[in-house]
Amino acid sequence: LDTIEGDCLLIGHSYGGVVITQAGVRPNVKGLLYIAAFAPDKGETMNDLLRKNPPTAAAPFFEIKDGYVWLRHEGFRTAFAQDLPIEQADVLHAVQKVPNAAIFETPAEEVAWKDKKSWFIISKADRTIDPHLQHFEAQRMHATINEVAASHLSMISQPAAVVRFIEAAAQELLEHRFAHV
């Protein structure tokens, strides 16, 4: 972000929501857009957020190996990418990027959504991050909300809806910028 000239809209999916929540405090970041994401408050961890609701259908399929969190094959098909063709879900499972388990207990130090315009795409059929949790996060940050009938991977299963929402958010930021010039 320090190398980018001009205003930015940060977009984060899943754990990426934690990243944009903290990185978004930079002055060139004008907005945050969450997609089926975690959006912690200061001092809050992803596990704190997950404990706000009963475990999701994906929970039993996560395992920690060598300090990294893996989603087993069956869970990927049934509770992470259940609205994608099996072949596509299998490829995505094979190339999954696994996070270090420690990130689930790392508290947020900075919270950009308290001062920045925010948008949130809620995946209504998400079996990984409970849609009720997504609603809670979006409402507490006073985000503009869009709901899609999709799994955790809404940007893959419902790309047109996701792109339209991103374009609308970017347009709103542009209009706001030029209204204050």
C-alpha cells in the first residue's frame, strides 16, 4: 500500500478480512470490502469471532498439521465450495493455501472499519463462516450489505454479483471523492 499512489479500496475474503481490517488504516485506503470474511474489532481474534455462533458444518473438517490449518477433501466439497462443480472444488482443494494456525489466536491491533466506509458481501449458504456471524460483523461496522446465495467461495460461484457489488462500492468512493473536491 505504501507503493501505491492514489486512493485504494481494499477487498478481503475470509482471513483476508483480518488483513484489510488492519492494513486499511493507511491514509490512501478509502474503503474496505469484505467477502464472507472475518472483521475483528480491536483485541479480537478469529477464534473469538467463531465462538459467537455454533460450529459450522466445515469445523469438523479442519485439521492442524505442522502448525498449519488444512481443510480435508470431504469438507472442501461439502462445506466450503459446495456450490461449485466437483471437479473445480477438487482442483481448489489441491491448491489450497493453508494459513498458520497461530493467526486464529492473533488479536487485531488496528481496526480500519471504524473510520472507513465499508461494504460486506454475505454468503447466505456459507458453511465455513456462519452467515449470522457475517451479519453481526457487517452490522457492527455499519457496512453496506449485499447477500448472495453462495458458499464461502461466492467470488467463484457468483462472480457477476460480486463484481457488480465491487463496482458499486468503487463508484460510490469516486463520487464521494469528487463531491469533496
